[in-house]
Amino acid sequence: MNTFMLLAAQQSAGGSSMSFLIMMIAIFAIMWFFMIRPQQKKQKEIRNFQNALQEGTKVVTGGGIYGTVKHIDLANNKVEVEIARGVVIEVDKASVFADAASQNPGIK
């Protein structure tokens, strides 16, 4: 009788570890679907925007500076952005994140 109880206890413990494993996989899948996947899609959109930059595009830099792209230096991965009439700054291409016109329709 003791061996029967031991076997029953082991089987129930095995079942709970299996349900725990299934629960952990489900939690990871939910986290991936709601957190990781949208972030990856956003990063892909930003990379596509940065690769499609053209002179004259209105942008916002990572520091929150609004301006217009004046020159793109692909060799050094830099972008010259005019932030005011006659004021041009040079920023890394990776720090240009958004199209200012699409973010704020009031910007001309």
C-alpha cells in the first residue's frame, strides 16, 4: 500500500510540474505578444525611416530638437539638420527618430 501512495504522489507532482511549465510558456508568450513584438515593430519602423531620409524632410532628433534635413553623409552616418534659419547642427543618423510633419500636423 505504501508503494501505491508513493507512486500516486509522484504522478501528481509530475502533473503539477507540467502545468507549471505550461503556465510559464503561456506567460512568456503573452509578454512577447504584448511587449516585445510591438517594440520590435516600432524599432523596424524607425530604422526604415532613418534609411529613407531625404534632404528637406522635417525631423525630430533624439534630444527633441525639431528641424529640417539639409545634408546626409552616409559615409560617416551623420545628418546635418537646420534647426533655425542659418543654424545647422550635425547629428548622428541614429538619433533622428520621427517625421515632425506626421507627428505634429501644425508644423509647416
